[in-house]
Amino acid sequence: MDPKLKAYFESTLKEVSIDCVIFGFHEGELKVLLLKWKGTEGWSLPGGKIYLEESVNDAAVRILQERTGLKEIFLQQFYTFGGNDRYKNMDKAALFRKLEWAFGADFYDEKYMKRHVSLGYMALVEFEQVVATPDWYTDECMWCEISAIPELLFDHNEMVEVALKALRRQLSYQPIGYNLLPEKFTMPELQRLYETILGKQLDRRNFQKLMLSYDILEKLPEKRTGGAFKAPFLYRFDKEKYDRAMREEILFAI
Amino acid sequence: MDPKLKAYFESTLKEVSIDCVIFGFHEGELKVLLLKWKGTEGWSLPGGKIYLEESVNDAAVRILQERTGLKEIFLQQFYTFGGNDRYKNMDKAALFRKLEWAFGADFYDEKYMKRHVSLGYMALVEFEQVVATPDWYTDECMWCEISAIPELLFDHNEMVEVALKALRRQLSYQPIGYNLLPEKFTMPELQRLYETILGKQLDRRNFQKLMLSYDILEKLPEKRTGGAFKAPFLYRFDKEKYDRAMREEILFAI
């Protein structure tokens, strides 16, 4: 086995790993970052291992930084995947044969290829600022609309679904959008973000009323011009109020 | 080392474990089940290991069943604890010396005492139906009010706090109470449950209005009698509607 790869396996946890669902919002669609495994046609979520002395949260931040180039990422654990067969219907032998083609015949070592429990983290990132970077076992990156995600390796389709469900739940107690929208945005753009996460259309007037009731938006004197319709007002988040709403959560409002 | 203990360690994951925050509601107070470690004065949450071929969710169900005797438990993962020093300020050596006193001098084996990443599960149980049962490393059980929890071993105080926060969040998208209250209950009893979870008093009229708006309660023709005050109406959950609200979640209601 390649000495660098062996050193990486030796210095990391053997039974635990991290996988990341990185959400970006682009052209009115919620997208997820995927990586293609070397020598295969298999796509997966970005992921990695945890160094023996590293906390899992630090490892998640490091892995995301390595994959996206972003330093300040809103990142959170959403679920830990510990099925006893996370390879599901995959042909595991065939996958490892392909990886051997890319990494050498001694790539597969039972000692390092144990059953892994994977901690799922999700991040919301500014699409425009991401420099997607493959890692040692992948050679291609792709942003994929959540409605068009192909069959992924392992249990990664389930991971995307669970992350999306967690994101939906979050809308009921925390604001969203700061890391997903440009600094200035219109109310229809914010609504489109919510709609793409919830997977359903929302009533325009009720949406605006609810958003304004959170008291986290600042209405700007400018308008978005250039469109075919009446120019809509621009808003931006009041960062201080937004952060307080994130911390205190909008809980059971009675 | 005791052969049974060794066999248990050999047949379970080495780097991953499970800890459970078991909530019960009793005499108007939210309580948590704690266990005292043999030969020590140290209290911890109930927990256990995962068999090599067992899914983590199955392991959590098994562990909870072993500790409470309950088969149908509402159980969910709430967070995974993976700090690189989960012993915090504890005197780890002193703890293991005490355990050696109880389990024999060869109890401590580096091979089995690696850093553990622990999956936190929480359960809401009917207090009256629980038969709390210590396991191989503990010899006493205690239900403890969440406002009076002593200093626990490892990072277990943090676990209780994070579980409570997750439970609070849950109130914003799912109903609660079916596993915590007796079959028939009054509106003030339901309100007391919410108040003890949220740690704050709620307005009686707004609470009742919100609860009835969920359309999961059935008002019974009977009243609770025997109290000093005006007899309050009794309610019970409409199980079908309750289950649907659990499944569909009360999300972002616009």
C-alpha cells in the first residue's frame, strides 16, 4: 500500500468516518456537492476520516475546508449512519477491484476497511465562493440539483434525504439564508429558497408576513432593476439579529 | 479479565458506543434515569456497546430494553459526541482504579479502552411502567429531576443538556406527550409537561388554543374530580391523528 495512504489509515479512527452534505443555492435550485471515485463511475458525498487526537467536529470542519476552500462554514451534525450493511445493494467486491486498479492491488486491507459508522454533517455554503476540490480517492466534482441526484455509493442517497429533512425541520425554529443567498436579495428570491427546501409552493403574502415577523431583515432603499416585472425591493439580513435568532431559536412561539 | 466481559468486548465495536437520555415525567417533573458505577460514587447515563453485526439503532433499542424493561419505546438519535477528551476534568486513572477494585486488576486493557465516539439517543417513557435495571458495571438506578442532576461521569452532563435542547426544538414540529402522560389527562397536566421541558411558564389560554389547533386531542365527557378547584376536563390523544402529526411533522405552517 502507498506509504502516505497507510500513514493516513494508521493515524485515523478505524470504525468512524464523516460524510458531508454540502448544500448550495444556485439559479433558484438547491444543489449538493458530489465527488466521483477514481477509476469508477461511482459518485458519493465528500467525506473523510478523523485523526486519533481530533474531535469529530474539528474533523468535519477540516474536511469541508479541504473540499470547498471555505473557512467560515455553517456546519452541523444532522444524523449518524450506523446500519450494519451500509453497502446496501452495491457490488462491494467490484468497487474495490476498480479502486485497486487506481490505487494498486494491495489497496484493500481488511484492517482498514472495517465497518464504519458515519457521522453526517451538513453545510450551507455560498455557491459562488466554493472552489470544489477532489480528494485522494476522487477525481471529479459536480454540483447536482437535489431533484436529479443519481444513484450514489453506499447509503449516500439516504444521507441526502435525511439531511434535507433535517434542513426542513430547521426552518421551524431557525432562520436560514445567510450563507445561501447573496448579500442583497429580493423577497421572491428568499421565498424561492424556502420553496426549494420544502419542495412546495408557498403563499406569497403569508410568506412575506412571516419573514418580516422574525425581525431579522433590513429593507434597503434600493430596488432590483432590469427585470420584466415591477422592480422588487432589496433586503439584507441584519446580521446581529439573525445571529441572535440562530442562537435563541424561534421556539414554540406562545 | 473475566471471560464473559472479554467476550463482550471482543464481539462489539471498539471505537463507538451508545448513551441514552431516558426522560420520564413524574409528579409534574421531567426526570432522567441515571446509573451508579460499581465501587464508585460516579453516576452516568445508561449506555452500552454495539455488536459487530448489529445496526446502531437496533443496539440502542436493545440497550434501552435491557435498562427499562420496555419494548415499545419512542427512541431517537439526537447527537453524536466525539470530543477528543470525553473524560473532561475527571481523574481517569482514579476511576479505573476503582473499577479494578470491582472487576479485578486486569480490568483495564488498552485494547478495549480506546477513545469512544458515543451516539446519544433519547427516549420518552411512561415512568410508571419502567423497571429500571442496572447492568454489569453499575449497581444502582435513580430517577433524577433535570433541575437537580449531579456532576456525572464523562461528558454526560453535556449529553443531558443537548438532549433537552433537542426535545425543546422538537416541540416546534412534532407533538409530544403520548409516552409521557397517562392515557387520560387534563389540559393543565399537558401544559405542565410543556413547561417543564421548556423551562418556562406558558400562558394558559394561548397554550390551550395552540394544542387544540393541532387537532390531535379528543375531549372526553368525563372530568377530573377530587381536586380543590373546578373540575377540569379530561383529554386523550387521538392515536391515529397523533401518529400522523409525528410522521408528517407540523412544519413551517404557512
